[in-house]
Amino acid sequence: MAPQVFPLSQTPITAHSFNADRSQVAVSFNSHEAQIFSWSGSQWTLNATLAEHDKPITSIDWAPSSNRIVTASQDRNAYVWQETPDPETGSLIWKPTLVLLRINRAATHVRWSPKEDKFAVASGARAIAVCSFDPENNWWVSKLLKKPIRSTVLCVDWHPNNVLLAAGTADMKARVFSAYIKEVDAKPAPSVWGSKLPFNTLCGEYASPAGGWVHAVAFSPSGDVLAFASHDSSMTIVYPGGTMYNIKMTSLPLVTLTWTSEQSIVAAGHDCQPYVFSGSEGGWEPIGTLDDTSAPKSASARPGVPGKLNKSAAFATFQSADSRGQSSIAASSDTKLLTIHQNTITSVRPYEEQGGVVTKVTTSGADGRLIIWDTNEVSALATKLATLSV
């Protein structure tokens, strides 16, 4: 099935997240507001705006069971939004609840835990705020994971057991922490990451091979494997107590990833297309892309990049061969990429699942587009994309 393309905006999409039945999506257009779009007929229509932050929203996550939205922002705050009846009109409105983050730098990333009773907020304060609800005061309180983080935390992801938390940081490390809160969590069962798990226990620390910021981190569906992508154009897959595979890419860096099964990962970033990686404890490799870039698409489907100057055909041909590996390029399309996304992909999220395998994913990008991809439609790579090291 061909990818479904929805141009939501002319401005970058910083983050997006769908509700449980995929009838609504919350997005941030690199501003202090989050917009909620509803599917209406054949298009997305705006039906609500979440306006409480006073600086750009950096991350959004929508809890499928409780139907709560959490937003994090550069204003050092996070809010939990829940639909409640308006006392005057009786209609449902989104009401924010305060979160006491106790951080003095921007919040960079946020994710609900699997049971939706906690969420984790990454920050530039060299700390992760693990938040739980305080019913007495009707707000969310936080406990901070600090040691041994030495720089901005860029991404977080929860283990299926609701206790372990993975984090990628600008000190070039991916770490696994215990985020156990006695008042909230039952005692977790032993796992490959350890058995004694008091709060802030460091269960694993893994360095980016060539010293790049860790932009994305994610546990496999079982929680027994960790993957992270770094700014050194590498993807690393960690089997705790066993092997660590590093895939060195020849493309631009990846900034977001998601597991689609225990043997498959979809990752994307500055190359403007989602790559598919496949493997097991015996080895990993990139097997293709969800975007067929073998031929230019129509001008209507693939608009040019605003702000680029026109260049001579000869210079455009040379530049294309150098940066994109194309042997020739039409003068009329010298500002168009061969990918559907025309700028960096900022977020990739699971969209549809069947039998424990993610069959569709969504991506949003700095080109203002939201795209739904079929994970079974993998196009072969035209050139060798990466090398594997152990």
C-alpha cells in the first residue's frame, strides 16, 4: 500500500502522538501550543488547541487507556491534559493539570509508562523527572534521576515492566535506570537488566561508538534488547550480558526509532526517509527503506524546499551526485528530494499492530507532513548503507 501523506502545516512538526483508536492526533508545530486534529471524511481537521505553555513544546505523548495527554516544553514545565465537561456549556474541554518537575532547564522529551501511572520527562538539567500523581494535592510530583548523567537528556523510553527506563544523553551515553517508586509500583520480577532495583539504580551504560549524542533510544517489545541511535550516524543494538552490535551508517544521522517486532526496527532522521533494520542476537543489518527513492515523484506530491536558490543545471548535477548519489537530475527539479519527506523526520511512532507485530508506523517531519507507512512495503537499498561491528 502506498504511503498516506497528510501535509498538516508549512511549519515543522516537532512531535506527534495518536489517541487509542487513531481518530485523533496531537501535534506541535514548533510553537508553545499543541493542536489536536480529528479525522473527518478524508482529511484531518483542527478541533482543539492546548495553550498553557509559554515556550515551544518539545514533546507530546497520548496515553491510550486513560486518554490523557502529556506535553513538555522549553519553558521547563509539563502539563497533563484530560477531557472534562465544561461547567458552563457541558461540552468536553481539555483541562491541564500542573506537574512539579523541579528542573531549571528545558524539558526535552516525555513518555508515559506502560501502565500510565507514571511518566518520564527528560531535560537539559542533567536529570530525568519521573512523575506520579498526588491525589491529595491534585497535581503530579516528580523524583529526579541524576547520577551519573553529565549532560542534557535527549530521549527516554520505558521498559514493559513499568519500572526500568532507558535514556539517551548528550554526554554520548545510553543508560538504563530503575525508576521504581515504592508508592506506585509493585516489586518487579528479575530480568536481564537485574533483580534489585531501588530508584536510580544504574542497570546499564553504553557509549556511542564514535562519540555522538544519543538522539533516540528504545526497548524491544520483550524489553530484553535495547537500541539507540547516535549523532555519529550509527545504530547500536545491545543484548545485556551478551553482544553489542554497532551499525555504522553512510547516511546522515538518525534521530528517532521504534521497534516493530523483536527482530525489526524502523528508524529515521536527517536523511528524510525511514530505514528498516532487521536482525537477531546473531547479527543486525539495514534491509531497506519504506520510501521508494528509485525515481522522482510528481511535483504535486513532492514540493520543493522553500528558500533554496536556483542553480545552474551543471552545478545541480554535480551537487546531486556528491550529496545524494544521483548520476543526473532534471533542472526543473533541482530543489526537490526524491523522498516523500522534504526535510528531517523528527518522530516515528507505531500506528497499527497485528499479532504483536507493528504493521504500520507514522512519521512527522520538519516539512510539516504526517505520513503513514506500511512496514511490509520495504524497498531495497540502491547502495550499501552501513557496516556492522561487534
